[in-house]
Amino acid sequence: MAMKRFVLGPASARSPLLLPFSFALFVAMLCARVPCVSAATYVVAPSGSDSNTGTLALPFQTIAKAAGAAHAGDTVIVKAGVYREAVHLRNSGTTGAPIKFVADPPGSVLVSGADVETDWQRASGDAPIYEINWDHVFAIDWNAGKPIEFHPDDAPLWGRAEQVIADSKQLLPAPDIETLAKDWAALSAEVQAGKSPAVAPPVHGLGGPFVGYFFADTVNKHLYVLLADGSDPNKHQMEAATRAQTFGVNPWENKEGVQNVQVSGFHFRYGASFPQRAAVWLHGAHNEMDHCLIEDMAGSGVGVDGVMRNCVVRDCGQTGGCGNGPGFLNENCLWEGNCWKPINRGWDAGGVKIAVVNGGQFDRCVFVHNGGPGLWFDIDVHNVHVTHCVFDENEGSGLFIEISRNNTVDHNLSVGNAVGAVGSGGNWSDGGIVLAESEHCTVTNNTCVGNKDGITFREQGPRPLDTSDGKIPFHDTGDVIGHNVSAFNQGYQLGMWYDNGFFGRHPAEVQKYPTEDAYSQYLLTIPDKVFDPTKAGHTIDDNVYFETGNKPLVLYGVPWRIRHREFATLADFTAFTGFDAHSRVVDPQIKSVTTGDFRLNRSSPARRSNAGWSDPPANIVPSPSSLLGWQS
């Protein structure tokens, strides 16, 4: 499928996956929910002054000023304009009287973490490198009085927070000025030939377009830029991120955060954020964000302890972020093109990654073209419901559930994941939906089409973890895989990637255990670490499988362990394991895989047997404009 890229515009055609939004209706709802007698309304406008009183006639100039004035029950109305400021929240609302920040009209307010930079001077040398003074140092921590300027430890370039933009297009970071000169040596030949020089993205199909390179020398306090066409940056609008957090509060500022704060209709763009540090962060509890666009952050995008509705999070250098915290809700949201920086995918990646949370829901959300998984549950995510979501052409798995428990996944569509549509393609156990060392999860009525594998298990347990319910040796046990459609996937329709001693020696163990008999004797000493899938309490049944390439249907074990098996027929798999006794291999009759219509025909045998998600949206990836509901 071709890369999907959308431009914000009129919301005339709305996907059935999404909800329309009316600013007037929103304001009416606010009045209905909050007693007007005690509530104040503050107005912010670019033409205002922070010495004003914050009324419509005498508005404040900065959102930060209004945020400091607003208390429980108050509303901050922000008028159209660009606000280059950091808004640090310190006040909370209450359940019946939240603090509200409302863009008027929705979509007209841009809160930017970048400032316009001018007066560029050409640096010495032949290359068209320009510089300005640069006093900003972004540190994720300090060691012996020195700033640590990147995160994680193995990403000294891509884990930095600096960000430079020319005419709304980003530049890529370089490690030093000598590299900039080398970059020009490669680009100049194209310029001299009259061609438009191309700056390749660091990860295939993600990020960009990029229009040059920059180097932030924080020791000597200079910022250097090289535009790919060799032009003078003074002839462009040059911006550089000068603020790490553009809006909200983080747990290092305030451990408790803020509560009952609602943010609606804003556009947040640019921020010198690190990986795992959101540029827009409503840390605390019971907060809400709706109809907001968060894009182009250097690291992570957004974090809301509470609810996110009808939001778009796209093109952030690392993970996009989401609504989180106990009982969270993400509804009608889109994550697209996040995690474009080449940071270790096994550490932290994807459109969204969450960890250590009890209770929550992803409902009618879309994850498309993200680096790493579309959605990743890692480390004791439990009692979370994923329903009516779409995972489309992510670099890794569509939905990756790892070291987690008691989650429910139903009526979702996972298409074209981990096959190289973006990035380098998936890892060995990646697929449309993956359970990795996870317990008592229920995966039903999902459709997985065109992925590396369809539905997979990964077993490398036990992986002991201290949880709120005591220590749990996480491994795949007690999971339910039923009434799903897994068809036309490139590898296995069902992959039981058990990298476990039950299936024989790992190649790394051959020297220690020269024979399989010797290894079998060793396994007798660790019975709690040997996992027979047929004795793990799994229920796998009533699924519909289909493939057309005479490939094995099911993998049982991993290919590098001698006792693994591949099954070409479902009957053989059932006879050997007892799984899928009532499942079928039959064409599910999807309307049109080639045009992206994954609804099941009315005559579909899968529909008749209640397998798969029968009626996903005909347009599986909605335009951001239809989701946000902003009027042009």
C-alpha cells in the first residue's frame, strides 16, 4: 500500500470511525457541567498584554499568564495565533469544576516550542555552513556537574533534543561540523548538476522531507546549519526548538501533577523533547485532551494522565504518546509516522508504548506507519481493552503485548505490519497481533491480513517481575485466541514462536550440552522454565485461516530448535496439539485487499461463523482533518 500523507483541510467528509466536533456544542457542555456563578473566563490573544485583566476587551498575551490565574471551574479561551512559549501548569480543577483551555476557534492556536532565528553568519571554509550563537543546553540529567545531553545511552546523536526547521521542514542532526562539510561534498555535485539535492531519511519511509543538516555545539555555544541546496538560511524562515516542554507539567516538576485539566482544539508543534519525555504532558490524574494535533516533536510527543479523544499525534522523533494512567481512555485518535529516529527498537519504539498500568481502553484508534510497533504494551499492562482499532503498515508488529496480563483484544484490523512498508521490516516473531510472555489475554474477532505473520506467540520466559499483585514469572499461559481471521499473511497464519527448551537446545547451548539427551537431562532440573504449549492452558479455536502460496500454515516452536515443526494443514496441527479443532481453512472473502477495503462480504464463511471483524471502516486510515473536526 502506498504511503498515506494527509493535509489538514475542511472536514466535509467524515469517516464512520470518527466523531464530529462543534465548538458551540463544546462550550454549551462546559456551561452545563460547571456552575457559572463561581467560574471565571480568561481570554488570551496575541494582541493582548499580561498586564491586562484577561477579559475579552483586555486579554492576556500569553497562555502561561492565564494558566497561572485559572483555578477550579475557570475557562481559558485562547484566540487565534502563534504562541511561542512554555506553559507550565500548576493549578488543578476538581471533578465538578475542571480547568479548561479552549482554542477559539479550534485549530487556530499554535503553541510552538521553537523560536525564529535570524542573523546567520557564514562559517569559515568552502561549504555553505552558517552559524549563530547558541546558549541552549538540553539535559536529561546531570553527572558530576555536567549535563547528560542524550537519551538513551546508546544514542549519542539521535537521542539528543535539539531541533532545527527551515520553512517548516526539519533538518537532520550531525555529530560535528566536519560531518557537515562532508555532507556538502556529497550534496554539491547534485546542486551543480541542477538537481534538487535529496536528504535521505534515517529510517526508510519515515520522517521528512528533510532539507539539510545541523550541528549544535553546546560547548562553544554555536548552532551550525547546512541547507541541502547550499542556500543562505537568512533567505528562509529558520526556527530552532528552545523549549523542551511546551505545555503541561511533568513528574520531575511536580510529582502529583495536575488533576481535572481539559485542553481542547490546540495545535502543538515542535519541542526539544527527549525520548520518553513528552513535549505536551498532562501528568497527574483525570485530565482530558480532545481535538488536538501534536506533531514534529524532537523526541516523544504527548502524555495525558486520563483521556485523549479525537487527537492526531504524528511525525514525532520517538514515540507519539497517549492517554495513560489507571483507567485511561484513548478514543478516535490517530498515530502516524512517529518514531522516525533510528533509536533501538527493542528499547522503546512505536506509535504508542505504555507500561505498568491497570485498566484502560483504546477504542476506534488508528496506528499507521510508525517506527517499531503500532501499539506496544510492555511490563505489566493489565486489564486493558483494545477494540475497533486499526494497525496499518507499522515497522514492527501491529499490536505487541509483552510481559502483560488480562488484556482483551477484539474487533481490530491489523494489516501490512512488519513487512518493510516503513523501516527495515519486523523481527522474527513479529506479526499482526503478538502475545509475548503474556498471561490470560483474550484475542477474539480480529482480522489480520498481509502482515509478516498473522497472530503469533513469542515465548522466552519465564520473565519474573515484581507487580502490585506480587512477583509473577511471566510467560505465555491461559491465553484465548478465538474467532479471528488470519489470512494472506506473508509467513505463518499462526506463529507459535516458542524459543524455549521444550523444543530442544538453542544453538548457543550446543557447546555446553553436546547432545540432545544431555540437554534433556538438564531440563529435568528446571521444570518451571520448560513450557509445553499444549499444557499452558491456552484456548485456540474457531479461527479462520487462509493462504495461497503453498506455505506452511502454522509454526510450532522456533526454527533454530530441533523439535520445532511446521504444519501445512490445520488437520495435522490439530492432531498434534489439540488446538484449532473447530477452526477452518477457507477464503474469508474480504471485499478488496488491493484497494484496502477489509470488510467481509455478506456471503463470507468467516462472517457466518462469527470470525474476524466483519465491518471495519471502508476507509481504514482517516484524514486528520476529518478526525480533528477543525473548520477551515
